[in-house]
Amino acid sequence: MVKLSLFGMLRRSLVHRRARSISALVAMTVSAGVATALLTLYADLDAKLHKEFRSFGANIVLSAPASVPLRTNALARVQEAAGPDALAAEFAYAVATTDTGTPVVVAGTDFAAVRRLDSWWQVQTWPDATASDAALLGQRAAQFVGNEHAVALTFAGHSITLNGAGLIKTGGDEDSRIYMPLAAFTAWTGVGPSVIELQVPGGAAKVEATIARLRQDFPEMQVQPVRQLVEGESKIVDRTHALMYGAVLLIALTVAVSVLATLSASVLERRRDFALMKALGGSQMQLMGMFLLEALVLALAGVAVGFVVGSAAAWAISEGNFHTATLPRPSVLPLVLLLNVMIAAMAALFPARVLRGLQPAALLKGE
């Protein structure tokens, strides 16, 4: 009889007290939905943030000593040491004179490699990678030449005329340089590449490990990280992790308070029912078990709905911010379930304590 009363009261509470049940269910759904969304995004967070940082260019710079060119196979060896996912480009520099008599820094490089490495450059038109006379002019360097379309330069008595293919704007030293194909640059100046810019995907630990390996393989070169990128990436990733953890904790506490208020009100409304069960021989453990069962039913229902809602939210957030979809991850479901069960159990503790203090005789008399 007591067993039937337990399930009867559970059904009565969930069905006939719909307002309170729906309120608690919404709170549990919000908790599960937010936890699902954040944990799903967290699983792909590092990869997506590292991908975004790749668009900011090199995070390691290798420089040869003054007047000493790089080894012939330096770029291939650097690429091998950094891994297949790394991006690298060689640069050679010389100070030439324009047709107006103004000195300007000219850099020789591989346009195709630079386009992949420095995708953040604002370039009007990238030149054809096969054109040997193409040139990219920094927006300030363009003011030094008499004709942007036919750039006449002189270095050590050797002249060359380049075809200006476009302008670049970065807000840095690149704006004062003229870029041309590396092979044509070396043939004109006799100067070989002296700098390799390298972009290594991953966090600060991976970048530091790559730097240590490069310093061992190239002891004659200066291998330096671009501190602003390496440290900035590490800080942003760490802070984003902390923000996500904090958001989950704050929402969990808020939901716990909401469910606690709902369950507490439910206990006050059903004091006579609980008193009657006690008077009929129901034990304290049976009463508390029934109450916890109600909270767990709401928690499980919230997880079922919240997982769907949270997965959809994670997909939308990922698509809107990273332009790549984040698919639902069933692996986060146990964590979401554990979180909701803990919230339900914690919220039910205080009302359960109230049940222990009920006096059936007094309540049934209407006192």
C-alpha cells in the first residue's frame, strides 16, 4: 500500500502540480542545455582557436647571422623539423634605390608560400606566382616610386624593372617594403634568403618544443618566438577555458537554487500527504526516496531535452564564430547527466530534512 502511495504521489506531484513541475523541468533543461553546449564547444575549443590564430601569421622567426645566407636546404629542413602542418616562407632583404633616388627595402620571397602563411595581409591583388617580374608594394613604399605599374630599382649598380601587381597594407614594416619573387631577387642582387618565418599550429608548449628542436638543428641561427602571438594565444585559450568552467558552475548554482525553491514549496504544499504516509507506516527513508525520485525524474527529463537543445546551440555558436560546424558529442552526455543528478540531489537535500521534522498527529489534526 505504501509502495502504491509512493508512485501515486509522484504522479500527482508531476501531473497535478504542473506549474511547479514545469518550472523545475525548465531549470533542469537549461542546466543540461548550457552544459551540453559548453562541453561540446570545449571539446573542439583548442583546435578551433589554434586555427583562428593561424591567420595571424608566423609565430617563430629564424634569422641567419649578418651577411651569411641560409643553407641551401634550410627551408626543407625547417619544414621537416616543424611538422607537416607548419607553414614556412623564406625571405631575402636588400636596400635598393628607386627611380626617384629614394632608398627602399626590397624583399624576395615565394608569393604562394607567403599567401598561405600571412593570410592576414590586406592585399589588393596577389601576383601570379609564375611571373618573375611581379611586385607587391607596401602602401608607404608605393609613395617612393614614380610609377606603381613599372617599378625601377637599382642595387649595387644593377637595375631591374618590376611590374607592380598590387598593394599591401599591414600596419607594420611590410608597408614600407617592396616584395618580389625570390629567384628574381637573388639573380638581381646576388643575395640569398636570410630569414625564415614559421607558423606552428598548437599551443605554447608545442611552439616551445619546436623552438628547442630548431635551435638544436640550426645552432648557427637565431630562433625566436613571436612573443605577442605565442603568449597571446596561450592566455586567450586559458582564459576561455576558465570562462567556460565558470559559466557552467554559475549556471549550475543558479539552477540548484531554482529547483530548491520549487521542491521546498512542493514539500510545504504536501505536508498532509507526507504525514498521512507516516501515519500509515511509511518510513523516513521511503519518504525521502520518493522525494529524491521526483527530483531525479525531472533531472533525467531535463537531460533528454537539454542535450538536444545544447547540441543545436553548440552547432550554431561554432558555425557563427568559427565557420565550422560542431557536431553533437554523445561523450559529453554522461557528464551532463552527472551534473543534473548532482543538482537535483543537492536541491532535494533541504526539503528532505524538512520531512524528518514532520509530526503526523499534529498535521492531521490541522495544527
